[in-house]
Amino acid sequence: MKVQLENLTKKFPNRNKKVGGEVVAVDHFNFEIPDGELVGLLGPSGCGKSTALFMICGLQSPTEGKIYFDGEDVTKLPPENRGVGVVFQNYALYPHLSVLQNITFPLENLKGEEKLTKEQMREKAVEAAKLVQIEELLERRPNQLSGGQQQRVAIARALVKRPKVLLLDEPLSNLDARLRLQTREEIRRIQQETGITTIFVTHDQEEAMSITDRIVVMKRGKVQQIGKPQEVYDNPVNLFVAKFLGTPPINIFDGEVREEKLWIGEEEVLSVPGVTDQKVTVGIRPEGFELDEKGAFSCEFSRVEVMGRDVTVVSTHENCQGTTVRSIIQAENKVDLSAKKIRFTLKPAKVLLFDAATDDRIHF
């Protein structure tokens, strides 16, 4: 199922009556989701991603714009007639029903030619349970399940009607770290096995980048950038996108370009051909540093953090906008722990320049 959003806009009355007016939750969202893709809506809390999801499934009506499923206008179609499955953040399971009853519940409302017998409903529920690997839990109640198991029940319930579009609203936020990793891999497996067009809402960029075909980065209701996860990470269009993607986050410095040379503080750190003289904001990805005694860029050394395969040098710099500079280096590199300063050579592909006034990307 191809999903097309055309100038999708949602406005709410301002709760602050003294200010009045309207709050724009989603602002002219244009996007086409190809059939069978898993797309992530990514952004901080309040950016409008869940509101966009609720408009797609019909729980909220857009103020402006259209929603098309395979070219058919479904903007005013009731949720039950859109052929969508929704998995909510809080699972929304019925506590007094068994797992089997929770999964079969959507099938009980089918009418006419689609109406199923109890045996047919059970067969479909067992099939959905096997897909999410909980077939041995069908007789339990939700309060007898772990968080991860409850989430699988919610996914099975959404899948049991074989929806044309699957919508996931921050489905992993209530799980612990290890379970989140496991469950997101399961979501990707299920989506690939079923081929259902899926929209995944999350504020966790690691989740979005790890399992989606494309991501949509949003800020204050506006789409900032759309693309494949790695492409967006490597080539952010503005400072917001660069800062939002990446763990550890990108290091941000105040810099200046003079005669096509990038200066951070008193050091000329990189050649930037084609860039005119100006004040710039410099972003350096943590993996963009190479330990080098003769490197052009120096920082005040603080400490080394070893996290399994990663070795992170933590330092400070007077032109850094954050409290520390985090540099990921290869484990075989030896760091002089008694040194006061540490020097690096910068990898040009991992150094990003932004206009100091507009935050737009400057390419070189």
C-alpha cells in the first residue's frame, strides 16, 4: 500500500487563552511512502510525529491537506474502514481478556462477508501469535506477561486483520535497553516477512536509523529532511538534523573561515575550498578525529572512557558549545594519560559547516 500525504496540516486552539490563536502541530507535510517500506518519523517530543500518525490512521482529522492510500482519498474515511493496524505506546491491552482474546478482538467486529467463525478467528490469532513468537502464551492474561511480551501481543493484535498499513507509535519506549534492541529487530523481521507498509514513530534516533528504510526528521511540525538513515546522518541539511542524529552526539564549535581555511580558535584545522570568509558553526562527528601528535587541532585532555569496543577521548575546548568534546578513536591507539593537551587530525568527511546565522549547511 502506497501512502501519500499532501500538504497535511493540523492546528489546535491555543490553550493559553491570553495569547489566543492556534498551535500548528503539523505544518504542510508532503511525503510519499512507497509500498512495503518501513519509514521512521523521527523528532523530539512535541514535533508533531504522533499527530501525523493519528491523522493517517483517522483518529484525528487534518485541518488542511489530503491523505491517499494507493491513490484513493481516505482523508474523511473512518478509521475502521482504512485497513490500518495501530500499535500504541502503552500497549492498550484489555486486562480481563486472555492473550488469545486480545488478539481476536478486532476480528469480532467484522460484519457481512468478512464475518468469521470462532474457529477462523482462532486460526488467524494463532497465525499472528506465531509471527511474533508468543503462541505458547495464548491463555495468559496481560498482567502475567513481561513488557516485551505485552508489546508482542499488541503487535499481533494489529497484524491479525492483515492491515494494509501498520502504524507504530513509540512502541519501544516502555521497554528496558536490552528488550528494546530485541523487539526492534523483531519489528523489522515481521515487517520484512509480511511486506506491510509500516510507519514507525520514535524520538530515539538509534531505533530509527537501525531498522527503517527511510527517516523523516521533524521539528515543530515541519519536515526538516527525508532520506535513507545513513545519507541523512552523513549529509544533514541543517544544524538541527546534525545534532539530533548520532550517538554520541556531534561536537559543535564556533569557527571562522578565512581564505578557504577553517579556523577554530587560534588553530587552522582544515582546508575548506570554495567557502567564503565568514563566521561558521562547525560540527565534528565523534569518529572524525584521528589521534596525531602533529595534528592541527588540539584540546585540553580530560580522560579516556572505554566502552567495550569503543575508546572515547573526553576533552574540552574553549570554542566548543558543549561542556566536553568526545572523540572516538581506534582501540589500539595509546593515549598519554599524563598529557595536558591532546592533538588530532580531522577527517574532512566528518567535519560539517553551518551558517552561523541560519544554521543551514555549507558544503565544501
